Amino acid sequence: MGKLKDFTDKVWYGTGAIGLDLSYGMFNGRLSKYLTDVLGLNTNFLLGLTAAARIWDGINDPMMGSIVDHTNTKFGRYRPWVMIGSCLNALVLFLLFFNPGFSTGSIWLYIYIAVMYILWGMSNTTADIPYWSMVPSFTSDPKERSIIATIARTFSGLGQGIVQIGSPMLLNALGTVVQNTDGSTTTVWTQNSYTICAVVCSVCLILFSGISMSKVKETQHVVNQEKFSFKRIFDVIKNNDQLRVFMLFAMLSNAGFYTTSGVQDYFFGIVMEDTSAQSLFSTFGAIGSILGLGVIPVMMKFTSRRRTYQFSLSLALFGYLGMFAGGQLFASKMLLNIFNLVTQIGTASMFVSQTVFLADVVDYGEVTTGERNESVTFAMKGFLQKMAYTVQTVILFAVLGIVGYNSYKPDANGVTVYPKKVKAGISSVMYIIPPVFFILSIIVFSTKFKLHGEYMESITAQVTAAREKRMGLSGEKVNECAE
């Protein structure tokens, strides 16, 4: 009962991550440019909206984690919430990229987007937290967890790859071709093209979540009898120092990663002036993500998980520096693509390690506090993703505001011509900000995170013994009833 029975079960579990990341990829990668260029929303409003949404997420995410921890149905603890959240998130994703008829600049348009923006975060939380919270419940074996997390992250990367590669292609195919003053042509991504992309992602989200949850059976877990309270949530964070450390170094590295993905539409459309090159860039990134999943199993044969994680962060940092040299200094699209592949190898293995580390944090919390708070702890994963997205969005919209992005309007042909200062600002977000975040993340992880080596082995042994004891007591009760 303590493990997914075979490799096929692990694959079925991982399939659910495809849909979740299709939705997140569409939200993180495509939304900003849609809001500024298609709907014409002011960047100052978007700055305030992202901040308000994250304040609410700080309450909503751990609250949802606690609710999941206290769920007990005949269908299990996690699966009902994954399906409920997936269906809600699919609906909200569609509505977020659908304009029911509000005119540009209308106060109702601003209200509509604000509501849908916050609802997307809430519905995503409802599905994402219970999905990833299942990992530590399957097994306490670190190697087995690494396999499960690697497979799930493989499908997660596949979902990201599909939306990063496929959506620009679909947007270009459905967009409007306009004539530039110099005789060249530009494809403008339209409202209709964005809406169709969102519909495709929404349908796939429900489909893959349904397949995954219908095939995976939940394993034994610790039933939490305590009533929900915000005090308990804060206590979980307060009493688990390694959870706080994890939150810091993970948010820093995730912010660096999402800064790159969030600025891509602006970078290729305005700086490179070649939206078709974006799909090739994303293809190299997807290949790197696949290759990155092999980093952990290979390096774990020669070194520790801690060293492997440090290598992953360093590799991503090297890739970012190479992207700056290739794209900015040498103006080479091929070098930009190659070093993006290197970056994605590092970030893919980084994300797998983070999932495993968070499972270790759950075990650490059980040993040090006597409570096993899987969903509340894993709620931090989704919250950190949103925080990283917020940091990326704040930086992006702040830079766009500084360079006066909103002041430039389309000409009679529907084409907007941007000066060098706008292109320089976008390039700085693409090249300079991410490496800074990765450097800070490496420093925090290397100096503050202590769940490794003999200390972590001791914690794992204690958790395994406690689980076996619970299973033994459960078996004794069954025998007594039979007698």
C-alpha cells in the first residue's frame, strides 16, 4: 500500500501534470501580453492586481492545503479535489482569455479581468495542492520519491513544452497578418486566437486530470483530526524552519525561471521582431527539459542530492550567461537557442529536486513537531510558483512602465513601432534579472538548507518506523474485528 505498484501506475499519476501545466503555461507565458496588447490594460493596474492576488493567495493556498488534510471521502483525500479544481480552473482559464464584449478602457473590463485573475489562482490551487501532496503519501523511500517526482515533472515539462511551443504556432496561424511600412509583414495575435488557445488548454486540463485520477488509487496516509484554523497554518510554517528556508531558495530560483518565460512574447515580438523564432526557442527549451530529467539519476550515482541540486542551479546560471552572450553580444539566434537548452537542463532537474526536497520537509516536520502536514506543506509549492510569477510580473510591468510601453500605439496598419529604450528594457528582463535570482538561490540553499546526508537518513528512518508501526496497529485492529 505504501507505493505506486509499478511503473505504469507512476506514469498514470504523472499524466495529470500535463493538464495542470498547460493551464499554468498559458497563464504564465501568454497572459501578460494578452492583457497589455489585446485588451489594452494599463501596466500600473496590472502591478496592483498581481500584488492583491498574491496577498489573497497567501491566505487561500495554505487554507486549501489544510482543507485537503482534513478531507476524508470514499474516493480518497486528494482525487476529488484534483478533479473539482481541474474543472473549475479550465472554466476560469477560458473566461480569462475571453472578452464578453467590454470595450477597451471600460471599468467593467478591468473589474472582469481582476475577478477572473484571482479566480484562476484559487481554482489552480484547488487542483495543484492535492495533486502534488500525493507524492509523500506514496512512500517514505527517498529513491522511490525521486522516481515518482521525476516522472511527474517529466509530464509537467511536457505540458509546459506543449504550450510554449504550440501556442505561438497556433497564435500565428490564427492571427492577422499586417503590412509594415518597410514592406515586411507582421502577424498580430488577436482576441480570437488567444481564446481558441485557452479552449484547447482547458479541454486538455480536464482530460488529463480525469485520466490520471481514474487510474491512480490513493495509498495510506495519516488522518489529521485537528480542526482547521489559520493559527495552525501559521504554526506549521513557524515551527518548520526548513520549510521557511525552502520557501526562500525555491522562490528565488523559480522567479528567475518564470521571468524568462513571462517576457518571451515581448522579447521575440518587439526586440527580435520575429514571433516565428519563438517556437524554435521553446523547442530547444523543451528538449533541454527532457534531458534535464536525466541529470538526477545519473549524478546520484556519483554524488549526493545536495551536490546535484547545486549543479542544477549552476548549470542554469551558466545557460543564462550564455544566452546573454549569444543573444545580446553576438546577436545569434542559434547561440540563444543552444544556451536556452542548457538553461532548461538545469531548471528541469532543479524542479524535480524541489519536489523531493519538499517531501523531505514533510518528514522533517513530522519528526520535529509530531505532526505530518502534507497538504499544508505542499501548498507552499503552488504558492511559491505564484509568488515567483508575481515577482516576474512586477518586474516586467515595472520595466514596461518605466520605458513608457503604454504610450506607444499601433499605426494605421495595426503595427506598433517601439524605440530602443523599450527594447533595452525588455532585454534587461530577459538577460539580466534571472541570473541574479539564481545566484541568490544558490547562496541560500548552500548555507541554510540542512536536510541532507546522515541527518536526513536519520529522519527517513524515524518516519519509516512510525509508518510501519501505524500499519502494524491497523492490521492488529483488523484481526481483532475478524476474531
